[in-house]
Amino acid sequence: MKQPSGMFFIVVNKNINDMRAIWSGAIGFGLVNIPIRIFSATEESTLDLHMLDKHDHAGIRYARINKDTGEEVAWKDIVKGFLINDKYVVLDEDDYEKASPKKSKLIEIEEFTDEASIDPMYYETPYYLEPSKGGEHAYALLREALKKTGRVALGRYVMRTKENFCMLRPEDNMLLLVKLRFPEEIRSHADLSIPSATTTVKPAELKMAISLINQLTPKKFNIAKYKDTYDAELMKLIKEKAKGKTIAQPKFKIVKNKSKDLMAQLKESLETKKTTTTRHKKAS
């Protein structure tokens, strides 16, 4: 396919292997092609818990049952269809590409913008872009151009029968592809009972709240200190149960502040934090 001048897009292949690169293709930067491979940037960190029958601890499997015959259907015999006038229109793999051949093969970048103009609510899934052999120089060029301009690229593409919205931006020494939500996928909060912007906030309360925020703001933020500790705690419980020990149910109750005075609560919060900070300094 001929690339029109002034357009920016990523060429992708449809074959996917979750354990390796999920796409192999190229970024189109004007008339420059940058061969790349795309990798998932995230992974699950939860314990691998199995579903069991509580009576004999036998494993549970899911079956695909034909609702008319009651018999199990093999994956190879399953197709997808859309109901129109009480009849299903069945689609095969080629139909998805026929609907939009261009979007099925290209992640076409439609415009560039400042990243700050995109609300984090739209962010969904990040992917790493790695240059394939021969694409290193052009890859670095695009990366540095985006860094220099402070811009990100926006585009759309079709994958797995669904159109996706995405952002391409530099991240350290790589290019990152971030899948975005479409605006229509963001729910309206109009029906929620949210305090209006005209809700009265007393200056003294605001000053105290800002003091608490400043007290909880470190000189240098380090996101690496945030770790999933629940799995470790759950694993400890699992090992105890494996030894035949009975685990007592710990009691925890959210204690409501006795004072309804917001200023008093804020003041108590500041004093509690100061006491905790002092103890930590003495301990160190």
C-alpha cells in the first residue's frame, strides 16, 4: 500500500503470541518505515488460585454447551454472529478485515498533541515498542523528535475485531504505545451526588487540609516503594492452613471520629502524623 505524504502510521501484523512479541510490523513516519516489535508492558501479580468443588476439591472446568442439544461444542466449531431480524449473520476472520482493510493493517496516527491535554482517565494499557534489525536509527530519530517537541501521537487501529484508540510517546530511551479509551467509553457522573463547586469551604479548614497534604508530601517521590503486600499476607495464611492450623478471624472496625468538627479532625490528623514521624526518626 502506498503511503501518502504527511501521514504517520504503524503497520501491524495480526498474528499474536502472548509469550512473545504481540505484533511485528513497522512505524510509518512520513515516508520512513521503522520496523518494530510490540510487547505487553504489564503482567498480573496475583496468586494463581484454582476453582474447586468444595465437596471433594476436584478441579472445575468450563464447558461450551449448545443450548438446544445440551452437548459440548469444541472451540473449532464455534463462530460469532450478529442477530438481525431473528436470524444470525455469521462472521469469519476475513470479514473483520473486509470491514476496514486499512485499520486492520495500520495504526494510523492522525494528529500530534501535548500529553497534558489527555486526561489520565483515558489511559488503559501500555505496550513497549522495540525496533527490529535495521530500524534502530529511525526509531531513535522519532523518539528524539517527540521528546524535543514535547508531543505525543494519536491514532486508531483494529485488533481482535475491535477498533482501538492509542497514543505513541517517548519513555526514557524507548517508544511506548498506550492504548486509550474512546470518549464514549467514559461514563457520565451526572447522576451521582457530588458536592458542587459552590459548596462552601471555610478558609481555616482549607489551610489545615493543605498543611496535612504538605506533611504527607515527601521531598522526593519514589513509586518503587509501593508494592503489593496482600499476596504475601495471603500466602502466609495459606502456608499456615497447609500445616493444619486454624486461623482466628481478626477483628477490624472502621472507627468513626467522635467529633463532627472538621477542623478538630484535621488538627488531630496533623498531630497524629507528627507523632508517627517523630517515632520513625528516633527508631532510625
